[in-house]
Amino acid sequence: MDMRKNVYVELLAFGLILSLSAVLLSCKNPFSHRSSEPPIGSSGTYEVPSTPQIVLTNLLYAYNEKNINNFRKCLSDSFIFSAYEDSVEAEQRGEGWVFYDWNADVEEAITRRIFQSYPLNSDSTEMSLIIDLSSNPLDQENDSTATLIRTYNLLIINFTEETAETTTAIGESSFNLSRSSLIGWSIDLWSDRPDENNDFDWADFKALYR
Amino acid sequence: MKRYFYYNLLFKFTLAFAILLPYSNISVKSAEGSTFTTVFDQDNQTYRWDGSLLYEYSSRGKLSFSLDSKLQSTLIKRSLLVGGNNQWQEDGKAKASILYSFNPRLGISVDFSEAYNVLGNQKILQSEIIGVSKYKPNQWLSLDYGLGGAVSTRRGQMGKKRDRGINMSWNGILNPKILNADIFRITLNIDEEIYRNIPSNSISLSGFFLKSFQSGDSISFNYSGTSGKKKFYSSSYTLAGINNQEKNEHNFEGTIVKNLPLNFEIEASSEILFNSYRYRANDTSAVIGDVSNRDNSRLSEDYYLKLKRNFKIFNMPIDTYASYRTSGYNENFAQDERDENSAYGELGGGFSIALTNHDSVSTDFFTSVRSFYHPAQYSHQNDRDVESEILNMNYLRIWSKYLMTRTHFNYRNFHQIYIYKEASADNNRNYTYLFAPEIIWIVSNWITVNQYFEIQANYITYDYEKNILSSRNRIFRRSYSRTEMAISVSDNLKTHIEYGYRYEDYGQLIFDEQWKQLTSWDRRNNLGGVGFDYYPSKQLKISPEYSFEYKREWTHSEEESITSADTTFTKLRVLSDRQDQRIISLELNYEFAELQNLTFLIQRRIINGWRRGHIRDDIFTVSLRRFF
């Protein structure tokens, strides 16, 4: 029995190590990055997130500059996105799963797809975000946690041969942030809420890319 | 307002019920592990009620019963909403189950469930009843079949939609004792919701195998897969069309742990995920909302190899490890510009060593590169690599049973490299250094002092801007000191005092033969507090607390003075913001028994700041948790 067990495990371990070695040998050095071309044009804007307000400024720039790396730096690893009103509507449509388990990886993937669909200097699409960065009386800020509430306006334009179809997402987002020693301030919870007079909000737009 | 009073009354009633229940004659002796919790929470923007009840009853014989219910109601005041009115949110669900076992092999159950979500005028109500027959012909096979009915009502601003139908489910679990496995389980699940408008069905298959050996070796595999179809409405309008989703999800995981000669141990694991979603719509006119644009599939793979060895050098025990991870994914969307492929490689390692009985050191390091690729004709300018280096070091020294020091050092470097010229101007390195020593001193049986320091520097340098005077290169520096003292005045009175000071500055980083900082602002925080825990009796704790935070921020600039002889620069430092925050709170905690308590908390926060003005926040919370 013991012999059978050893052969059993060793064969499997050997097979796995062999496959991994083959993968390793067939790849180029995984720890060297590609070289880059010298830049043209504009570049991204990012400040060290030493205050909660700077995180939102970084988020705004990342969105308008379509810079997914800078966008990801605004989110903590335990990030959650929530849109209660839109979730209820999605449940009404029988499509509630769209808002389930919306964590940092999901948010990054969705935003990256949006950036890729609305690239900078495109002839066929345009997307522009405005966030009112001024302080809100309902903001709360402690030594290591903060809640900032901001209204936004996201303009989405799809150009066709004859016309330009414009959609505007309007609403209010509540950002719960926390400070960590190494990465500074980042967003733990982003709750989105539509404007009373405009049914289409940021969460609706993002949900289309999930 | 009527609704407010209704909930207020309901809350008071449930609270009183929960407090009185254990002392009344209606407590049920046969209840097993039943719990009741309720929380009322109020601040300047919201009122919130949470309640849950879990009740389980078993008659030792053939009948058992359970009730599980949750309710959360939130009133959001108009001040928090964009130009709106007060808004109610309610989520509630309740499930009651009755199970009757004819014998150990055969039983039946009936489940009733009710769930609702309410948001203003929008309401979703779902009711379901299902009867399940449970058959377990032997130890390695169990079969369930469920049949029931369901009604779903969706009411919104655009009208009301009602749907009803039949629910069916088949579940089979096969648990044979073969291959000498510790666990070998195959599960098959088929669900069918035959609604009139939006039916759905799914079939799931999963298998799990685990075998452990006395030597510590083990092998495990897990597979789960689901295929299904579902219809859903294209919008919230009453006359909305119907969309279809077809999904396929497959997940495979495997892990082998094997002890090798010379005290080595190897762990190899892998995870492969494949998801595919296809959508069909009967209305394809929308440019943004065309559901078929969401068609996608994604294959991701992750392989991990770890080699460990525990050994001794000069009688010092050392644990070491080295690891390698490679992973990646490929996406395929209906719209190609959304696609992204990625590859990742990570090399890591570390050790922990007990140098003496009083000294121990541990270190971990990781270096990795993640590459992202895109279809060349669409989004190739998003092609990028992220190179990372992480080092963590910890040193612990126990000087005596009264004195201990801990020292932590952390280094991180993220190098972001966009490959193409359209975005490569943003290529940068982000370095962080952190050094944090800590002293823990037990002065006596009743006084403990903790002193913590932290120094951090964060540099961001752009690859193509090293020698540009007006570059975006930046440095952020931070130091922090915190002193905490815990004093046990008596068995009934404990107190803690804390004081902290934080210094931060930020500015441009200029390269002139060496890096120099041009400070643009600095900030100083003084924070602290004092709190007491007073126990008038064993069950009751009274905890008043006061804390403060004073923040000051200065901006730096230069004033240029031109005279006929010379030009001089005067550095200016101007106070640009000040904010004082004070928090006073009182908490009362009454413990009926372990993990059963009634808590009251009231808190007032006052903020005075140049930018934020005067703000006052009040918070009130009451919560109750009881077992019966």
C-alpha cells in the first residue's frame, strides 16, 4: 500500500514539475519588462495620495486621461462598489447578478474596458468626466478613515456617420476611504446613487461593461 | 411620517420582546442555538434598523423546524440625496423550513420563503414554496427532488410586472469510498425556474478529491462547472423586451504537497478558469446598451510552485521557502477593442530564524512582472508592463518579560512601463521605504506603555523626465509617533491615554547631480485621547471617551525680489488650513452572558476648520444580541 502511494504521488509531482519546467523553459525571462518607445503628446497626472481629497483628484484625472494604472492605485485591495438603486432596478429586470461581488478586480476590468472603448483622441467616441471636487458639508474625515460625497457628470458621445449620440450619466457618489502606512489613502467603498431627474448614472454605464 | 412611527413602534416592540423573552414562560426548551439580534443606528444623514432572528427547533424525534429572518430598513435623509426627498430602503427575507424524517433514509421538507426589496416607489417581492423529498439509499449516495411554485412581483415607476411559475430542482451527491480517498465527492445539481416571462435553468457538476498521507503528503483536485440559460427584461419599463443570457463557467483546481529528501517539501498548485457569456436581444437599436456587446469569454490560468525547508544551523531553527508563480488570462469580447491578454511571473522567497531565545528575524521578498497585451489595431497603446519589487523585514527582540522591541522595514518599487509612444510619457517608478520601530514596556502589573515610530518616504520619478526642471517627479515624506499608556487603576476601572504626532511634507523632486526636494506643503497633526472602562458590576461596562485631532497645513512658495544689483528669492511658508476635531462618546454595554449583550452608544463630533467651517455630527446606536 505504501509503495503504491509513493508511486502515485511521485508520478503526479514529477509530471507537474516537468510541465512547469517546460513552461518556464519555453518562455522568455519572466522578470524582464519590455522596452518602451520615447513619448509623444500628453501624459498622466498623479499625486501621492496623502489626503482623501487627492485620491478623488487622481481618480478624476485617471478617468479623463484613460490611465488604468493610475485608476487602480485609487482603489484599496478590499474595494467594494455598490449601487443600491441600480441593484434594485437590476433585480427588477431579473438581472441582479450584474451588481454581485463587485470588487477591486471587477472594477479595474470594467474601467479598463471602458477606457479601451473610449480611447483618447478617438474619431468615433468621446468620454469626459466632471466631478465637483469642492468639499461637501456631509464629508467626514478622521485620522485614518474618511467619507467624501461628490456629485459627478459623465458625458459619453458615440459619433456615427450622420450624428453624435450623447448620453449623460449624472449622480452622486459616496467614497469611503482609509489610510494605510504604505500606500496612503485609497477607496474601500464606492457607493453610487442616481440623480433624481436623470435615470442613467455611472453605475448603469459601468454595468454595461461587466 | 406615519411610516416612521410605525417602524419606531415596531422597533420598540421587538426590543422589548427580545429583552423579556428569556425571562418569560414562552421560551422554548427544545430550541437549539437560536439567536436574536437587533440594531438601531442614527446619525445626521440616516436612520437604520437591522434585525435578525434565527430559531431552530428539534423534537428529538422525526420533526424539526427552523425560521431564519432578516430585516434591514434605512431612512436616508434628503440632505444626503441629490435634490431629492427622504428615501426609504428596505431589504427583508424570511425562510421557514419544516423537515419530517420517516426514517434515516427518507424524509420530506417544506420550505416557505419570502424576500422583498423596497426603494422608494420601487418594490420587488418574491414568494416561494417548495416541497423536497430526500432519499439516502446508502452512505455514499443522497438524492433530493424539489417541486414548488413561485411568484415574483416587480413594481417600479414605469409600471408593474408580475411573473409566476414552477420551480424544480434535482440534487445528487455521490460520496463513494474509492481510491483510498479521504474525500471523494461528486455533486450534480439541476435547477429549473419555469416562469412565464423570464424562465431560467442551470446544470452544475462538481467533483472534489482529497487524499492525505501519514508522511504529510497530500493531493487534492476540485472541479466545478455550470451551464445555464436565463431570460431577463431589457429595462424596467412595463413593456420592456426580453433578453437572453447563456453562460458556461468551468473551474479546475489542483494541489500536491510532497515531502522530499533532506527535509525539503514541495507544494504545487494550479487553477484554471474558463467563463463564457453570450447574450441575445430582441431590441438591438441602442448604441450604448446593446446587450450583445456584452458577449465575452475569458480563460485564466494560475500555476504556483513553492519549495520549503526547515533546518538548523548552530542550533538555530530556520524556516526557508522559495516560490514561483506564473499566471495569465485571455479575453475575447464581441467588441474586440475590449479584449486584453495578460501574462505574469513572480519569484519570491523568505526565511525566519530564531537567532537566540530572545531574537528572531523574518524576511520576505517578491519580484514580479505583469504584462498586458491588446489587439494591435485597437488598443495597443494600452500595452504595458508593471514590474514590482517588495521586501519585508521584521526583527523581534525580547529584552525581558517586561520589555520587548519590534522593528519593521518595508521596501516597494513599482515600475510602470507603457510600451507605445502614445502613453509612455507616463512611465514611472514609485518607490516606498518604511521603517517602523516599536517598544512595548510593561512597567508594572497595572501600567503598560507602547511607543511606536514610523518614518516613510515615497518617491515617484518619471522615466523620461529625470532632467526636466518642471518635472512631475515628486517626494512625499511622513513621520509618525504614537505613545499609548494603559492603566489598570483597579479591577473595576481601567483607563487608556494616547498621544500621536504626525509630520508630512510633499514637493517636487529635482535632479541636479543628485535628487533634491522642493517642498510645496507640509502638514502637522496632533492627535490623542483618553478613555475609561468602568465596571460597576460584572455585567455592566461604562466607557466614556474623549479624543481630539488638530491639523495644520502650510504652503511653501518663493517671493522674487529684483533690485538693480541682484535678484533675491525669499522662501515663504504660509498657514493655509487649520482644522480642529473633537469627539466625545459614551458607551454602555450590558452582558447578559457570553456574546449576549445590550449596547448603547452616543457620540458627538465637532469640527472647526477654515475650509470646512463648523460641523456637528451626532451618532446614536443601540444594539441587542441574545441567544435563547
